[in-house]
Amino acid sequence: MITPSVSGLRADLAFIAHWVTPASRVLDLGCGDGAMLEYLQRQKQCTGYGVEIDDEKIPRCVQRDVHVIQQNLEDGLAMFADNAFDTVLCLSALQMMKHVEETLRDIARVGREAIVSFPNFAHWPHRLSLLMGRMPISESLPFQWYDTPNLRCATISDFEDLSREVGLEVIDFVALSEEGDPVSFLPHWRGSLAVFRLRKR
């Protein structure tokens, strides 16, 4: 059972937590304030590191006893050896990367498995906004077009294709509604957030 402090932060965290094996080594890319790693350390006895660039979030990670490295993900993961981690998390951060393919290849190199989440640009309200001549704004894409940190707009099918190209296969997948509920019927249309569990082929 996910504690409220974790499930209340973001809908994908509840699903991600049960995909992480207890006592495993975890790397959390774009770890934010460290809430996910803190939960995994306390509740599942995991160890590992977070990587975060935001000056304001680093002290919160330290307060949570999360080992955090301050670095831009665009600089790569050269400081980590191949297969250094059991699971690499990249939660709602990949769409902010300039070099998505290189980042995903690096994730595949340093981790045996990966869990990646991102806003599904093919969500039906997004499509409707585009048909009406406007860039979409939603829970998963909350920014105006001129101030968004999101550099890439992907669909579920797009990400599946890229995963195969970089040598990853999908172990599990869930599409979530804006309320955080799993979407089984027409997930490519009705899912606001896509969450993938991947491993090397």
C-alpha cells in the first residue's frame, strides 16, 4: 500500500513503487525533492542516487537522507558504470531532454530495468485543442506554449518505437487518466500520462 505522502504527489508514483524490487539499487533521474527515493529507501530498503539540477530541490533531498548528485541530465551518465543499477527511474523528465535518444540509451546502459513516465500528447483533449488551433494545456501538460519546459511531445506509440530502437523491451505499461486512474479502454486516446517498465532485450 502506497503511503499518502507518495501517492499524493503524482499519480504515476503509486504504480512505479510496486514495480521496484525490494532491496534493489535505484537511480532516479530528475528526482525533484527526493520523495520517491525516500519512500523506496524507507519502505522497500532500496539504495541508490538521485540526479537533479534544481538548486531549490537539492536541500530537500538532503533533508530526506537521499543521496543526490546535482547535474544536468543532458551531460549524460558517464559517472555510472554499465549495469550499475537494478532500476533507473525517469519520471516525467524525458520530454524535457534535448537529446532523448541518447538519454534513453544511457538509461539502458546503466540500468538492468527502467521505468519511464511522460505526458501522452495523443490524449484526446490534446488532439481537440490542436484541432481548435490551440496548444494543449492539461494536468500533464500544465504550461503555456511559450514557457513550457517540455521540449518533446511524444505519444505512447512513438515511445514504444524509440524503446525498441535503443534495445529495450516493454515489460509492463499503464496509461493513467488525469485523476490518476488506470485506463484500459483506448489507452492511447484516453490516457493522460504513460508509464512504461522496460528492460534490455
